[in-house]
Amino acid sequence: MNKASLECRHISLAYGATPVLRDVNLKIEPGEFFALLGPSGSGKSTLLRLIAGFNRHQSGELLIDGQDITGVPPHARNVGMVFQNYALWPHMTVWDNVAFGLVERRETKDAIRRKVGAALELVGLSDYAQRRPAQLSGGQQQRVALARTIVIEPKLLLLDEPLSNLDKQLRVQMREELKNLQRKLGLTTIFVTHDQEEAMTTADRMAVLDKGILQQVGSAAGLYDFPQNRFVAGFVGTANLLEGEVTALSGETLTFHARGLGPLTLPRPAEPPAVGAAALAFRPHQVSICVRDEQGDASRVWLDGQVESAEFLGEFSRYRVRVGEVALVTDQPHYAGIAMFPPGAQVRLGVEPTQLRYLDR
């Protein structure tokens, strides 16, 4: 299949006086598995439907392989879309559902037989060709929807919340199958999800949207380790956020005045933040915990606090610790035989300075 690129240039769309997409600039490379991630109402599904041709932007350009397709109707874009509810014809067999697009395009019987057979084999459903959708599991129905889409050899494959109707165990299995299928086809794929884990484990890169604004684009590790703002830090994974301001930079240190906590003297990073309002972000698993009188690693930043709550989550234990007027979260790996800190325990929290992130917006 052909590998196509997609580019959004200054795309904006509004419903009446309500903006839905605001000056979106995005480039997706040929053969890339790309995720649009964001909460409900962020504009991610609207952007996907716009690419498919079901919505129309008021300003900007939408390009596939450098050609503006803004005025091209959906059926002429050669873009395949798998809907959240799969949208299979219940009265048709699996074979006829997959063949539908080819019949509409008036392909020959031999071509239809060959292409449908290949598509069903690709998704592992050759033995289910004569069944109807009601006789299939949710995962099998999704594979039929995929086969029906890829059989027309689209330039782009669009997936709208493809795993949301499946239970957790099947979601894990299907995202692996999706990833393997996409790698095998080399087909440029864009999928919408609000599930961070789904996006992070599947996509080559992802874009985070909020309120119609593109917040950040990058790899899962890039967004997780180096969020550009408070929203990305809190939405991609879990983060502790200390609001405050950088009040001084001097020599090897800086002073961050944390709201509800007071001034903290911290090692100066290689690229120090500007003096002024900021937030200090760090991940719960990057925070160590020990009893109050234990001597910790001198290279860490240590804060004294009291355990407010403790949760056992299997692979790790999660503690909520009150430090001054602020509650911080720390996740600790679980090992058999090691007792948890009880609520009320006096503890110290240690953070590796290289893991601190200063956010100015």
C-alpha cells in the first residue's frame, strides 16, 4: 500500500460562535502510526472526521501528499475510517461486509474475490467469511471493520476510539494486533483515543489536544519526560505539580517559592527557567520515601511530610503525603515482605533534581 503524508496548516473550525479547532498545525509522516490524544471535547474526533471529509474547516489547508483536499468529497479522498461502533451491516455476511466498498467501486468479481480473501486472511478471519456480525465477538467485529477498510487500499487509515468497546484484556490484545497489522501494511494510520496507555503503547508519535488547541506533539517518552505545559504534564501520565515562582538564580542554585510549601533551594538545571511564575512538575515514581530519621541520598531534594493515605495496587504502593499545605503522591515498587507505611507515619520524600521540570504555562 502507498504511504501517504498528511499536513494540517492553520486549521480552524467553529460551530457558530463556539471554536472547536484553533489554528492547528500538524504534519504526519508517511507510514506513521499517529495518535490524537485528549479529553472529551478536546477536538480530536472533530479533527479525525475533518480528515475523512465529514467536517469542513473554515480556514487553513488540509494536504495529503502535498495536495490540498479541502474541497474533495469524502468518497473521493481514498481515506478509510473505522468507526467506534464498527458500523457493520447486520444482514450481510462477513464476506459481503468486507466486499461492500469494492462492489461500490465496481471492481471485477475476480478482483473482489482476491482482495477480500487477502484482507480476511490478514486479520485472521478467513474461516468466518459466511458468518454475520451478531455471531462474532467484539474483537472479531473490529477485525471485520478493519478488513473492510484496508481492502479498498486507502491512502490513510483513520481509527475513531477503536478499542473503547472492548474489555481491558481484549483491548491489550487488540492494540498489539493493530500495531502489528499497521507495521505489516506500512499504512499511515491516525487514531483517536482518550486513553493515555493506549496511545503511549501503540503510536510512533502523538498529538495532545485540549479545547481545540494543539498542546504538544512528540513521542510518548518525549511528552512524558519533557511536557511543555501543565496540561500535558497532568494528562500524559500522573504528575505532582507545585505552583509558585522562581524568585532567584545564583551560581549553582535557584530558589523556587512553592505555594503552600515555602522557598526551596534547588540545583540549577542546565537550561534554567526564567525568574517569574512557574510550576514544578515531577512524577510519582520518581519520588522515594523513607522514615523521617533515615539519612537519604544527599544528591536528592528532601521534604518532610506525613502519610495521609496508602493504597496497595499490586505492582506498586501509592502514598499520598502531606507536605506543608501540599499533598504529594509517590509510587513505590512492591516487594513481598516489606510493610507499607501506615497513614499518619512521619516520612521524608526525596526527588532526584534531574527529574524536576519547570513549566511556565
